[in-house]
Amino acid sequence: MGDLLMPDVLRVKSRLRDYQVQFVPDCARAIGDQRNTKAFLIIDENLPFISKLAKFFDNNNIIYFKANEHNKTLGRCSSLMEKLVTKNIRRNNVIFAVGGGVLEDVVAFVSTVLFRGVEWVFCPTTLLAQADSCIGSKSSINFGSYKNLLGSFNPPAKVLIDVNFLKSLSPQQIKSGLGEILHFYLVAGKVKLAARMMAQHKFFLKNPAALKPFILVSLKIKKAVIEKDELDRGERQLFNYGHTFGHAIETISNYRISHGEAVSMGMDMANYVSWQNGYISEKIFWDLHHILERNIPAYQIKAKQWPQYLQALSKDKKNIGTALGCILTRGPGKMFRTQLPFDDHLNKTLVSYFGNR
Ligand SMILES: NC(=O)c1ccc[n+]([C@@H]2O[C@H](COP(=O)([O-])OP(=O)(O)OC[C@H]3O[C@@H](n4cnc5c(N)ncnc54)[C@H](O)[C@@H]3O)[C@@H](O)[C@H]2O)c1
């Protein structure tokens, strides 16, 4: 795998400002080297290694955030801004954000609107955040029952990736990151690499730091697309593959299913709908299913939950009018955008997906 020889620094071009993604052997040391006295730390309060990082900051400049999907709201962003303002943050101060995708979304949003822009540095601590969300400039905030409805584009000034952080993740969180990596690989047509990674699924659940080369490839795939379509008007939308069906799974499971596991199931569902609509053969569906299956949660939608699932799908922000906006496939590397009418055919296809599992 030539990608194993990739450098430890990626430079990402952005319409707003270019930024660097740096793989570091010890994030605490890197933060210690880079922060100054005016720096603030916003850190996920659940992390087991907080004290290693907090010692570099003035106590007054540290804010602990309870990172979970229910706290990814305007209300929480507002109270975070209130804390920062009370602590006398200034426009030229820097915020270090340490945590997963939830903390990233919240800090990215706050950094966009506070003083119309405060510099922030992101240290991702989950596999999902290291392999996916740390680049791309997006922040997404939930609004009422709508997931990721609000947001902004505001890249960090720098991303510092320490794969040692991954060692304390739960297997479910590692699966979540694997789901996002898989989706990049399939969109890019890298089926063999996806299969190779999933063949070592058990090993990676115990040794997630060994995923570094796979994280690099994932970021490289995303970088190539976001540098052409950062604002998500065209090609980048193909990365919604698996997300439309997956988001609705996350919602009705009340977020008991992690994001990337739901995306794995969502890709399987998108492939199934593609097969049922004649875009791929049964063989391609099963070939892809066998790659994805170890990452798909054993989750069944019960009959009485169907209206709830369809309602969650109908709220997806990619929908146009009454049709479901989603990404289907003509095979690996051949994803396409389409609109599916919310009709009996779609309903029956989705019901039969769960019947066939
Ligand atoms: N902005 C984007 O481009 C983008 C892209 C993909 C996903 N997302 C969003 O990211 C969110 C999911 O992110 P996530 O999976 O990183 O979830 P998360 O931030 O909620 O973290 C998951 C759990 O792991 C814990 N945790 C984090 N790092 C840890 C570590 N090193 N050791 C032990 N526990 C740790 C957290 O406290 C939390 O309980 C979703 O809200 C999704 O919408 C955003």
C-alpha cells in the first residue's frame, strides 16, 4: 500500500484559509509547544486523559463540555459562548478543541459566530473525527428533532492528530469511525482496501492506533473532493452515501446506534435500494454486504416503528419537495444523487430490506 508512505502532514486548501493536518506522536506536547497564554481549552469532559492536556492552560481558560448528540444544540452553543465571554475571551485568542465530532461541531460553530470568527485548533480524539470530520470545514448543529440542520463553514487553523487517543475508545466508537472510513473507500471505489481493513476488524477493535495508514487514505480521499467542492454544491454530496438512511436509523434508535454504525447500515440500505431499482446486480449487493456486515449493528426496525422511521427520512435536509434526496450506486466508485418518491415502492423496498437480513 503506497499510501503507507504518506507524510505526517497534509495541507488542505480552503476557500476561507488553508490549513495543516499534522500527525503528532504526543498531542499534549504539541499543544504545550503551540499554545500561548491567551489560549482557551474546550475539552470533552468524558475524556480519560484530560489532566495531561489541562496542565498547559490557565484554569480560568478551561471549559469542560459534555459531548453527546443531545448537547449539539444552539442552547449549548449559547451557554458555551456565555462562558467564553465571561472568561474575557478576545477576538485574537485561540481556542484548542479536544474531543470527537460532537465537540468539533459545537466549537466550530461557536468559533464562527463569536466575534465573527475566532481562531481554533482541533485535536480529534475519536476515529470518526480523525478519519473524517477534522477536515472539510463543516459544523453542524441539531435543531429540534432535525439532525445537523444548522451550521457553518469554518475550518480550524490547524488539526493535530494523535492516534494514541484512540486506545481508550469503546469498540462501538471504533466501529463508528470504521463506518465513515468505509464510506470514503466505497465512494472512491477502493473496494479491495475496504475488504482488507474489514478482514482485520477484530484486530483493529483492540488496536485502533494501528489504523493510522487507513486514516491517512480516508483523509486523502476527502481532501481531494473538498478542495474542489468545499461548499457541498456538487461532488462532495456523494459523501452523503449511506447517510440519509443512516441518519434516520440514528434518530429512531435515539442515538443508541453510533453515527458510523448507522452509516454502515445506511450504505447497505442504499445498496439494497440500488439493487431493487436495477442499478446494481444482486452479486454486487452481496459482495458489498460482506465487506460491511461486521460493522452493521444488529438493529431491527419493528413494525410499529415504521411511521417513525419514514418520518425521520422525510425530515432529511437533502429532500426536495416530497421526494427523498439520497445517494444510490451503480457500483463502487459510481455513486449518484437521486430523488426517490415517498411511495409504496420505497416503503415496500425498505420493509423488505429488514425482512431479508
Ligand atoms: N462536521 C463534520 O464534518 C462531521 C462529519 C461527520 C460526523 N459529524 C458529527 O460527529 C458526531 C459524531 O462524532 P463522534 O463519533 O466523534 O462522537 P462524539 O464526539 O460524541 O464521541 C463519542 C463518545 O466517545 C467519547 N470519546 C471521545 N474521544 C474519546 C477517547 N479518546 N476515549 C474515550 N472516549 C472518547 C465521547 O465522550 C463520547 O461519549 C455526530 O454528531 C456527527 O453528526 C460531523
